[in-house]
Amino acid sequence: MNAPVDLATLRVLVTGGGTGMGLAIAQAMAADGSHVVIAGRRGDVLQEAAESWTGKVPLRYQTVDVSDRVSVHFLVDWTLATLGGLDVLVNAAGVNVPNRSMATTRPAEWDQLMAINATGAFNCIYAVLPHFRTQQNGLIFNISSTAGKRASEVGGIAYSASKFAMTGLGTAVSLEESQHGIRVTNIYPGEVDTPLLRFRPAPVDAAHRARMLQPDDVGMLVAALARLPPHVHVPEMVIKPITQPYA
């Protein structure tokens, strides 16, 4: 019988790690001993998240713009040097905009969402693959969305398209790279109470937020999947509030 992976042996890089699901994933992994780097655009937010963490294993942090390949390669090189290697990449960086219909979405907003949500994930995967191939092992989590499985008016035109792109990217990379022991899991959260809600076209009231997933729910899921033995591959996972329709 294959034993579960000891999370204390894992070195983890989480983009979008300063808030929301990214931070919750980082904390869930670090709570069980993983050595984690959180990365994002805002250094002050990352610093606050790292300094407020009270676990035995500290959170390290580094700024990155995932849409900039030079910035991403610097981050990966810095992470490899800081942690002494890398075992898990979590692509949790993501944005949305208030204009969500085809009639209102501006070309610049489309470009922004594709650059961060889709190309950003590509850039990060591209940067870590040489290391993962060399060690013949690596685990990648793409934090997509149910809007990346079912086109969604709530998510919007550009967001849904960018998350569908992330879905296709993860699936294709997984098919190609399994020969090197590399696994990609696309995770599709439904509604989650995160800072991204501030970009909703209409405010979300407290009662609605209370029915949503919490970031920690996603963090616990990722930590559980990371414990699976290296021969086990979960290609995709949907996680949603019980009250949210999914069909």
C-alpha cells in the first residue's frame, strides 16, 4: 500500500498567495509543515500575510507579475534558491472586472483577464516544468472556476473565456507531461467569499456571502489532494456551495 505524502516534505509556490484562496491554500499547506512561498503583485499585502501567519513554518514571499515572463522566471529561480527546490505549483492568481457582458466588456479588460488568468498560468507552468522534468516529479494545481466548466453570466465573458483557457492548458499539459511524473489538477470552485467579490457588478450582501464557500474550504481540498501518493492523478475537481446550482 502506498503511503500518503508527508506535507512537511513539500516545497510549494503559490501565486495569488496574498489573499483569498491562494493564501488559504498556502496556510493549509504550511500548517502541516510544507515550506511555502506566496507571490503576488502587492508587496505590502504579501508582507502582511506572511507576518500575520503564526504557524511553526514561516511563509516566505516574493512579488511577481504573472503576466510578465521575466518576472515569473525571476520568481521561480528565487523560489528554487530559497526553498532548495520545488514540488508543488499553485496557480491561484486571478482577476475579474465589473463589465461582464459582451456589450460592456472593453478590449483592454479582455486583454487584462487573458494576460493574468490564462497567460499567467502558462508563464508559471512554463517556468517550473524544466525543474519538474529533471526531478521526474511535480504537482500543479490550477485554481480555475466553475465558470471554466460552464460559461457563466455571473463570471462574465472575459473571465469565463480565460478560465476555459486555463482548463484546456492544464488538461493538455497533464497529458503531455505525465511521462515525467508531472500531474496537473484543475480545480473549479463555485462562489467563494474572497476579495474578488468587490469587482461584482452589484454588491453581494452578507446573507449571500454566508452561503458561499470560504477560502479555507478550498485550502483544505488542495492539502488533501497533495497528500495523495505520486502515482495517483486527480485531473479535475469541482467544489461549490451546496446551495449553488451545477448542472
